[in-house]
Amino acid sequence: MGHFKHKYQRWQTKLFRAPWFSKVFVETMGTLASPIYEWTLELMRDDIRDAERLCDVGCGNALMSRYVAREVRDRHFTLIDQSVSQLEAGREVIKDVAAHNQVTSYAQPVEKLPLEDASVDIIYSTGSINLWSDPVLGLEQCKRALKPGGVLWVFDQAPCITPQLALDALLVKRVFGLGIPGYTMNEVLEFAELAGLPRAYNAHPNMSLYGLRWQL
């Protein structure tokens, strides 16, 4: 299974870097996946309210940050994704984020997070960790970049190993990919422990989705 997972990750990463797919993704997921973004925003709302510097890791087309930017003004957003084509396809979305906020974007993997130590208030990652080449190193980088008291949110899709989960992903959450072969919530918690994140965390399972929150 491990070999298949890594092979699938390489294929999916290559797909997300393709300009044609990036364009299709931003045009479809912005509408189709609204249940994901709305649920995620509701969980993060209290944390983003007082955050001055926010970072979206694995931002893709910046669709999640567009939802976040509707809640705040005069903040600084750092948008990071390893795919240049994803950021390019999300140009209009990023303009929406920048309408009332300062925005900086980088085409970099999370394992080389281009942020200074203790420089951001909140980092959030939505549907991205399953594509990280080294989740432990990626989480270490997030921890390094957070200010004391800062918050890290990681959201992803659980592997759909039952018909119920697959139906929830397809019909309710409208998720691309069916979580195959993504990480389970427990696997991400194991990565977090190896990365030195606090042992205290908040878990938010939601059928085929889950969210995890740590505060430094």
C-alpha cells in the first residue's frame, strides 16, 4: 500500500501542476466544493478573527483563502503552493483576496516554507497534506513559522474505504479524489507528534472529511 500511495501522490502532484487541470479545478471546485470551504471556515472563524498574518499552505487556486478573506480586512495573507500553474489559474481568486488585504504568494513546497521563524498567527492547509512529499518535515516547518500562541489547522479527506464514506464524499461534500490514497486522521496525528507539535489538539471528524487544530 505504501508504494501505491507514493506512486499515486507523484501522479496527482504532476496532475495539479498541469495548466489545463489547474484551470478546470478553479472553475469547478469553487462551486462544487462549497460545503468543504463553508465547514472549514466555520471551524476557523474564531481563530482568523484576531489574526493579523495568515498563511494558506498548499493553497492551490486560493479558493479557501477567498472564503477567509470575506471575514477579514487589512490583514496579510501568504499563499503558498508548489504548483505555479495552480497559482496562475487562481489569479482572479487571488485578486479577490487582495481586494481588502495584502497578499504575497510563493510557488514553493511546504517542506521549504518561505517564512521567517515565528512570523505568522495562523496557518491553514485544506486538502493538501496528502500531496506533501514529507508530511513530518512540512509540519515542522509550519511549527517553526508560527508565533507563540499561533494556530495550525490541517484539513483533509479521509480515505473512502466504505460505501458510506464514498457517498458522503461524492454527494454531500462533493470532493475530488475520494481520499485515495490519502492519510487518515490518526496518520496525520502521528506525523504531528514526530514534528513536535503540542500533544493537545482538537479533532473535528466529519464523515469523509476531518480537521485538526493545534495551538502553540
